[in-house]
Amino acid sequence: METPEHVEVRFELAGLGSRAAAAIADLALISAILIPLNIGTEMLGLESMLGRWASALIYLLMGFALIGYYVLFEGLNGGRTPGKILLGLRVVMDTGRPITLTAAALRNLIRGPEYASLLLPAVLTMVLHRGNKRLGDLAAGTIVVRDHPTEWKLAPVRTDEEAVEVGPPELSEAEFRLLDRLLARLSDLAPEVQIRMTVELAQRFETRVPRRTTDPEEYLVALYEDERRKRRSRFATRAASGAGRTTVTAERFVARKQEAWEGFRRVASRIERAGLRALAAAEIPGFAARYREITADLARARTYGVSPEVVAYLERLVAAGHNALYRAPAARRLAVPRYVLGAFPAAVVESWRYVLVAFLLFVVPAAVGYAILREQPDLAQEIAPPVMLSRAEQAAERQAHGIGYAQAENEERPVLASWIITNNVMVCLSAFAGGLLAGLLTVVSLVYNGLLLGVGFGVFANYRAAGYLATFIAGHGVLELTAIFISGGAGFRLARALIAPGDLTRRDALVVQGVVAVRMIGAVVCLLAVAGSIEGLLSASDAAPALKYAVSAASAILLASYFASGWAYLKRNPYSDIRRP
């Protein structure tokens, strides 16, 4: 990544193994929280009101725990879930900046369909993509990198002998680095390998630096300490090729700068935990000045050939300073009403063309399915689900006994409502995530569900019970079907970024369109929460048909008001990032 100071910062991408281990750790933590809650809820039972609503709540938590867990931790904790912290991983934007809450939501909304497909698409894209990205990362413009804040500190450099004039270094940079690495790894080698390598290296150096001991290892350690002192002295400056040119050795550069780097690291660590509010207002300009100095030091370190460990340390410092100074200003509070009543419906209004396409792909197959079943009733035995045929055959008898379609007992309705909400959200997320397959899965999902609804009405109409089915659907159908159309529209936004990115690269187009799409899904979740509650508590009850149709009309009015609120939001914010080409 290139910072605004034109200094490159390198990140090490996390691999499939470490990411899988972090996911397993997170799943274990989620299970450790939910399993005791589930056991406690079962002990309450469905006999009491508390038990029924507790069961409904735990079902919702189990349905959305995976997505909500990742969104909240990654969006509000600097791209780190507990599992990622354990494995030393972090999610960041493609630019190297901290992940935003919108990007965290977008990359994790894809998790539902990925888990439903046994993670095969995620594994495939991570293996094939050079950035180790899964589908959610492609849509959100994020990467997962290695992040080891505990490894920031450098080994302390002794400075008590810097003033002693001990002469120029005897070893070249390559020889000194070789000696440094051998001594660092010596204890990890087998005894016979230690002896062989120390003897060979001592024989190589003793022609220039006489030995004062017969022990080759002791000789190499003394030589190393002498070289370190010489490289911190004023004689460490060596002539380079060309008249009047000199280069300062890496050791002297690190020794002179390390104290300043450590001071910056301590401040950067505070900011990483608490943000810039960890500093007083008067300290921020000084921190910015030190950050610019660190970026210059990183460039010098690469020029001087400093060891890779020090370069990685400086890159970590620059990344921390960059994230602190250039991150988007955090809101003082999460303005939930502004998003729910403004930004979410505004994204739908702005995307009305995509939603219209989804509507047609649903309604036309529904009309075709209905017409076919009305013209050829015998096809019902071949294409209609058996449960649907059974309900249609029993419709007249159930109506005579006052039993509605999918009617449930009072104690089961809260749990039924939570199950319906969870199921509907997953259906909509599948339509949304299908946009990453160039919209093919979105089209299939819309056409299939539309055809299924049309066939269902055709079957019931053939048994003169279409009104019986319509009475059940009326209460929640307006909101639920609209949510499906919006999900399809959001999927088509992602598909357009892949098929016709315009002047942008596909990667950038996905990020741009994804910002709008994830807000459309926010509206979907709001609508399905209301629709699922109506379906579980009212549609599945024995309430009068007139009440159900009245709720349907009220839902339509509510929907119109909701989108009017979004239209007003666009008028108030003409330059909002929702307005995407």
C-alpha cells in the first residue's frame, strides 16, 4: 500500500489455514455463549409467556449470531474478532485503512450463503485470488492481514560504548548479517550442525580478525559484539562508489533512531486502543510530525539495507500512524434512526430500476405458473410440492372448521415468528449474494420463488380455495415480497459492478456499488422483521380475514411512508454516497 507520503507499506496476507483456525475459534466462542442460553430456555419451556418469548429470542440469536458477531467485532473493534486476535489477524480495507462498519456488514452478509454451500465458494476464491479473498472480501474491498502487535518491540541496542573509538567495521554487510542470523538460530540447531557451522565461519573470519580463543563459538560471539560497537562509532561511515559519496551503515542508523521509534510506538499503541482521543489536542500536531519522520525513516531503512525485521517493524509503525491520522472520523454515536428511516430506504429509492427488474423477474414467472396450472390442472401432481397439494385438497374442510392455512397454537407463535424471520432473511441474503455470480443466482432465486408462488395459487384456485391462501398471505405478503424484490435489486447492483464497471476497475466498482447494496439489505432486514412478526403472530392465528386484510392495507401505507422518508433523505443529502451511477 502507498501512503499519502508516497511511502510503500507492505502487509503480509493471512492464508487459508490461519483464517480457518480463527473461524473455528470464533465458532467455539459463539457456541460457548449460545448453548447455555439454549439449555436455560428449554428449561423454561413453552408453558409460560416468558418461556415462549425466550425461545423466540434464542432462535433469533442462533439465526443471526454468526453474522452479527462478525459485523460488530470487525466493524467496532478494528477488524479483529476474538479468533483473529488469537491468531494475530486483522481485516483492513484494500487501501490499508481500518475497515468501516459498512464494509464489515457487507463482507459478512455473504457468510450465510457461503456456509449454506459448505464454504466451497469461499475456499475456491481464496485459493485462486492473489489477495486470498473470499466472496465477502471481493464485495467489500477488504483483505485479511497478519497483525502481531506484541511483536512490535525491537531488541534493545546497547549504547553505553558508542563514544569509544574502536575503528571501522571489519566485516561487510552481508557477512555481518550472516553472523547475526547464525548466532540468533544457533540454539535451535542440532549439536553436530552447530559445531560444523561455527568452525567453518570462524575459519572464514580469522584471517582478518585474529582469534583470542580456541572455542569457535566464543570467538564468533566476541567478533559479533566488536562489530556492533564499531558500526555505532563515527568510523562506521564508509566510502561508496563515486567521488564524495558515503553511506551510513544500517546498525548505526538503527541505534540512532531506535529511541524515537519506541516513543512513537508507545503513542501509536495508545491510539490503536482508544483512537486519537487518547491524545490531548496539543499533542496531535506533534504526533503527525513524528509520523512523517517515521515514514521518511522507513524509506531510508530500505535504502540503507536495514534487516527485514527492522523494516517490518517500521512498516507496522507507519501503518499504525496512517490508520490513526487518515481513518474516517468516527461518529460519536451510532445514529440508528437516521439509517433505518433515512439511509436505508433512500438506497432503495435510488435503486428503483434494479428493484423493478427484480420485481418483473418474480411476477412474470408467478403469472406464468398460475396460468399453466389453471389451463392444465393435471400438471399439479408433477410440479407442485406434495404439502401444497394436501393443503389445497383439505382447504374446504379446514375452512368449514374455521382452521386457517398454517394456523398455529398460541404458545407456538412467538417461536414460529422468529423462525419465519430467520428463514426469510436467509432467502433474501441468497438473492443478494447471487449478484457476485454475475447475477445468475439472483435471477434463478427470483424466478424459482415467483414460479412457486404462482403454482401455489393455481393449485388452490383449481380447488376454489385461492381466497383461503390469500387470507394467509395478505397480512405479511406486502412487506415480505417487497423485501425479496429489494434483495434482488441489491444483488443486481453487485452484478452490474462485475459486468459493466464503467470507468472503474471491477474491484473499485464492487466497493462503490456494495456501499449502496448493503444499505438496501438494511431496509430488507427492517421489513422482514415486521413481516415475520405479522406472519407468525397474526397470519398463523385464527384472526378474522377482515383484520388480516386491514393489516395488509396498513402495511402498504407503511411501505409508502417508508420510501417517502427515503426520498426526503435524498433531497436533504443531494451529494450522499448513496447516489451511485
